Amino acid sequence: MTDQQLVAHARAAALKAYAPYSRFFVGCAIESVDGEVVTGANMENASYRLGVCAELAALTAAQLAFGLDKVARIAVAGGDGSGPELAGNASVTPCGGCRQSILEVAQMAGRDIEILCASGDGKAVETHRIADLIPHGFGPANIVDAS
């Protein structure tokens, strides 16, 4: 699957977001090592902190579909979803909490997961590795001495 195809999945997922408060629609697409793709979208809540990020929704779908150890790449896109197509020209990166969750998956899978960070319109795409987005991160590999 090309980068553009994975980003297109994320953009399509964003249009299914529930974002009545921020009006910022985010979608995430996750590709497995076998080429399977799952998606997720953000789901806001009136109490704000009970909302769910698109990345966590997609990671949950990935766990159910093929297992987190098979996550190969992730695409995230976000912007204005009020029209028939996602709009916006600023690249979207995962929030800190989502970076932490992706780091956990990366350490479990034994690979530095690639993340495509796209604008709403899909024209701007930045490619990052989770190790670059959360340097010196703390995950399961850091607690091996806890036994």
C-alpha cells in the first residue's frame, strides 16, 4: 500500500469522527505487516476528558483484527470535517498520550513504527518514527527489572 493510500484511509475515517465540541475531525489508519488496514476516528464527549483519540480507536481495532504485534505503519489526518471531504493544510501529529500508546505497541512489536502525519486535505504529509516523536520514552522495555 502506498503512503497516499494509507493517508486516504485516515482521511476517510476522520469524516466519521464525532467532534461536536472542537470541530476538529481526526482519523487514523493502521496497516499490519500483512497489509491489512483498520481505522479509527476521534469520539468527543461533553465532559471532554472522556473523549477517545482516533489513534486509540484504531489501535483497539488493530488489536481485534490482527494483534498489536503486527502493527507496521500508522497514518493520522485531521482537520475540518464539516464538508463532504476533510479539509485543512496543517499536518497532524499524535498527541502525547497517543504517542505513549504507539511507543508501547512499537516496543511490543520490536519495530520503530512509522507514522504518516497528514493534513486534512492530504497534500502535506510528514513521515516520522515513534522514537523521534517520543524520544527517551518510557514503555514496557523500561520495566524489565520490576519482577
